[in-house]
Amino acid sequence: METVEDEVGVLKAVGKHLNPGGQLIVDLSMQSWLYGQVDRRLGRLRRYDTRGAIALFRSAGFEVEEVVPWGHVYNGVLWWWWVRRSDGVVKNLGWVGSLGNWIMGGVKCLDHFIPPFGMGSGAFFMLRKVDKGDVQL
């Protein structure tokens, strides 16, 4: 969703193929405060925060049943730090991407020992298409 211009339009188009009560799982890049040059280089137009994502899904006719954070915020923070050390300029992710992937591969070992504490760098949203008779609060 973070790479498309019209998020609501895409969600409504998908919703047309679901029966009322049908379920959809959406994976989003989270922590809007981390959005930056690396995201833009990767084609992301945005990152999300939980409230904004829930509002987006509701506006497209979905109810959020569950949010499951994944990944650790420190992954994005380390990327941000690494890009800043490169004078904030990312023209080609070649060496930055390779070195960053190598570093992050080692750091991700921590994922097995440190829980994300509800603040993942991404999240799965379990959605249900709202019946026209359902009332959203």
C-alpha cells in the first residue's frame, strides 16, 4: 500500500471481490517517523502509523480485527543512521544496500531474543469487509 498513489481506491477495488464479512490481510511499513530517503529510493510514498492505517481501512469499508507488528524499529533506526553517515545521500543502494543488508542480517539475530513491544517496523492488519448493515464506531 505504501507504493500506490490511491490507497482507498485500491482497497475498494479489492473489496469488490470480497463478500461481506470476507477477510483480507494487508502488510504495511510502519513507523511514519522513520520515512526518509531510503524509503523514497525503494519506491515507498509513505509509512504508516496505527491510527492512520485504521482510519484508511475504515474509509475503504473494512474493519480492523487484529494488528500484528513484526520486525523491530531498530532496523529502521539503524538504516536511518547508516544513511546519515553517508552524508544523507543515497544515489545508488549498491554498496549501501549490500553493507546495510550484511549489518542488518547480524542485527536481526536479536529478533529472537527481544520482542517488538508492539512497535514493529511493519505490521499485518487482519481486515474484514464491513456489511452495509454494520455500524462502525
